[in-house]
Amino acid sequence: MKTLVSAPEGTSLSRRRFVLGVASACAADALPPYVRANSTTPVNHSPMVITDHQTQLVIGEQTVNFTGRPRRAITVNNGLPGPLLRWREGQRVKIAVRNDLDQDSSIHWHGIILPSEMDGVPGMSFTGIKPGETFEYEFELGQSGTYWYHSHSHFQEQLGLYGAIIIDPREPDPVAYDRDMVILLSDWSDTPPAQIQATLKKQSHYYNRRQRTLGDMVRDIRGQGLGDTLRDRAMWNQMRMSDTDIADVTGYTYTYLMNGVTPASGWTGLFQKGERLRLRFINGSAMTLFDVRIPGLKMTVVAADGQNVQPVEVDEFRIGVAETYDVIVEPKADRAYTVFAQSIDRSGYARGTLTPDLTWLAEIPSLDPVPVLTHRDMGMAHGSGHDHAGHRVPAANKTSENGHDGHDDPHAGHGAHIPPDHMTHMEKPAGVVLVPAGFGANFGDPTPVRHAASEFGPQVDMRAEMPVSGIADPGIGLRNHQALFGRRVLAYVDLRGLHPTQDRRQPGREIELHLTGNMHRYMWSVDGIRHADAEPIILHYGERVRFILVNDTMMTHPFHLHGLWSELETGDPDFIPRKHTVLVQPGSKVSYLVTADAKGRWAYHCHLLYHMGGMMREVRVI
């Protein structure tokens, strides 16, 4: 059987993407399952996979061509992405990183638990790698799973300085599979990243080409009436915000890549009849959240952020920037399948093909409808329309996106009440409200939202007054896919650790942080304070702490804590899943437990590259 590739319904291949496809077609056909970017100069002088526990990585410049126009990229060992590092749990690795750039550089080993001086964050763990110098990283691998590495200097991550890491387990793997494949997602722009940031500062919605039209208003009037529609439009206009402003940087400038291959040609992964495949998804993009599905194949999620979880069968999942998911699929040998990763705002996609025959291709699915922000994304469960400072805030309703009330959502109401046996003998320390470990702010936390004085001013243009838990929310654009398309979507509430919770202590205190910003001025912060002006968060070695993140903005933020596991409270205290990056939904809150078992200075930040400079804190374990 042979199926021809077709463009998604309602779209067409532009000249730019046609040229882009011609430029990289050879790479896609010749080098499965892990492919190098096409370049005007060779980019694969080094091995694609490095298994030696003592190795050298060289950071340098390369000219690449994804769109028909040559552009400067930053590569590792002449590759974009950089080489796949495959090690084994228990090894002590030594990586000599040489910087051949004319500016400082660094490599951060994302999700790897290691000494703070090896973490690779300039200004916290070390001073960075100067031009022409070599820094030797050395640490022991005390974990297994799927991870990645990237620069923590300037905008080098956006320019191509990233790659995948696989750490094979020391003991027999609890997940059975015949072949594994890395699927590294990323975003590329021909526009220099400093120019992208400058553009966002001048006009934050510059890259949003999905503005509301007269046709949209007519549909709203038919669905909710003239009065409600006019009030809704007036509210958005007064806030100077757009309900289609889902992503800061979009497919207008981005080309979305899968293993360094453009969507016009697509990455290819070969399998053989009867094989059970482990697909290791990594979101190595700078700004893009992807929604992943493989039409015709169920996916069984077996690991999140490198940590094994109890298997969950889904049709689709959202992967935030810096997250990783491992899934098991069992394709049939008589057809090809498209691995489809569409951006959260539906402005583009990355794609690949799983096939037993290189001459077979699969149909590319249509992009899903463009999501629209609703009142639930503003963090107002109820309200009079004004906050306690007298500022205008949007009135709320209980309607989810597309007008549904949430009853079609299989996750709706999941874990809304804490079992009585988990409420006994709980003491409440002075000034702190504690919910049992495993539940926290995600399940019935009675703690009222608190806004610090620092959140009021020109640096913050919105505050969530009654944020709800985001733990059962698959995210904007995905909430009703079971009812609309028959696709089950992964939500955090589905995740349970494969192994029992290691630290069974209750948290001794809670730290609530608000993710804040002024979208119109493109200013990002935590509690209204940018990183440069903030004091570090002090943790005492060995203590158990609950972090509560409240998202006061209407954007989804992937938050990453270096050096320590974030134990996501999904409602099962016995099998709490461990993550290194957690998505915080718009206008919602999420909580997780942290055991401060690694002394040092650790970065704690939003992983959206153009948010990171302001939306960051230092966590200091003493």
C-alpha cells in the first residue's frame, strides 16, 4: 500500500515551504531514524550517537538553510540538533566542552540530577565557558530515562545549541520494547532571536496573524446573543488583549522541526513487522508547545520527564517546552503513519513518518481549529468584575472553550475531594494551610489566593482572583477533543509514578509564587518582580516543601526547577510522579512537592526563552 502525501485540508504549501522541502529532502530519505539538518556546508562530521562516557563536544557556528535562505546557526560537533548522547545509569561521565564561538557559552544538562557546579547556568553554577576555552563537566548518572541538553547563554538555544540524552537503566528496563527512536521537536526562525525579542517588546502581538474577524463576531452572536457578544468584545478591547493571542512567536516566523527536518520533507523512522516501538519525545523548542498525535495509532505513555509512570493509553498529548514523554506504539507492517506535532496556536506543525518501507508515506492530517481564550483562562471563577484594588477584571462564567461546560471532558471533576482517611490527624502550622501530600493546591486547597503588593503596578496587567486547579486540564485547544473527535488527551491527573513515593513526609511549609507579566509591554516576572531585582528562595537542606504556582497570565508557562525533582500532586500520595518541568495553565494553579536534597544555587524559571530573563528565581539550598 502506498499513500501520497497531501497538505492539510484548508492549507497550501507556500513557495517558502516548497523551497524548504527541496533543500532537505535528501536528508530525510537517507538518514533515518535520526537526521541532521541540511546545510550549505557539511554538518555531520561527528558521530550522530555518542556512547563514550568520556567525550568532547565542540560548540561552533555553522551556516544552515531550512527555508531557501542561508542563516547562521550554533551547532554541537557540527550538528543541528547536536549528537545524541547515550549513556548508562551508574556511569561517571566526563564531557569536555570547547567553545569555538566569539561569545561565552554553556551547556545545561536538563533534568539530570548532579552537583550544582556542573549544572551549566552562568551566574549561578559557574561563570560560563569563555571563547576558545574548554570546560570539563563531570558527574555520576544516578537515574535513567529521556533527557536533553541545551545552552543557558544568550539566545543560543534558539539558534540550535541543543541535543538529546538517553540514559539506559542499570537494572532490567520495566518497559518492554524492540526499538526506540528519539523525536526531538524544535522551532527555527530565520530572524535573529535578539530581533524577535526586540519586536515583541515593541509590539507583543506582532507574530499573531489570527486576529478576530467580522465572521467570528457573527458566529458569536448566533451562539450567545448580541448583548453577551458586545460585552465580551468590549471587555477584550478595554484590556487591550486578544482572545486569539495563544503564542508569542508563531509559524509566521517559525519553521517547526522534527529531528532537525522541516515539515515539507519530514523525518522518517523505519520499523519492521511486529516491532514494539518506544518513541522518546523531547520538546527542545524555544517557545513552542506542541500537541502530538499519530493518526491510526494508540500511544501508551510510559515515562514523563525521564521518570517511569504507570502506563496510560491516549490518542494525543501536549508537550510543553523542555518536557519529555516516552510512549509505546505497535504499528502494523502494512502501512505508514504520520507523527504529527501541531503548535498550540495551530499556526504550523512538525511531522515525521513511521513506515516499514521508505517508498510509503502517510496522509498529513488537518490542523485542528484555532483555540480561543475564554473566561476560565483569566482565573475568575466568580466575581463582580473588579478586583480588590478597583482594577477592571473580566467577569467569569463556567463555560469552557467552544461553549462546552466541561461535562464531555473525561477529566472533569477528577479528584475534586480528598478521601477522608487522608484528612485525619493533620495539624495546621501557624499561618500555613496544609493539604496532605499528593493533593495540595490541585485538590480542594482552601487557601485563598494572595496577591503581594509587588503585583500591583505597570509591570502586571492581570491577576487571577479565583484560579482553579490546572491538574485535570489538558490545556486550551484540547479540552473537548474526546467529545469532538473521539481522541483521549493526556492530562497531568493521569500520571502516576511507576514506583512508590520515596519521601512520604508531609510538607513543612508552602511557598506560593505568582507567574506575572504585562503582555502589552512584554514584561515577565514572578510576583511582579523581575529576576534581576528578586531575592533568592531559601530552602534548608533536607526539608520537604510544597510549591504552589499561580498563573496570573493568559499564557501557558512551562516552569523548570533545576537540580531537584518536582513531585507533581496528582491525587495519589502513594505514587507521586516526578517531573523536572511543569506546565501551568492560564489563570490556574498547580502544586508539587520538593525535597531539598541537593545543596547549591539552582535556577527556577519559565522555559519560554523570551520570558526567562524576567520570569526566573534563584533557589538556594543551604
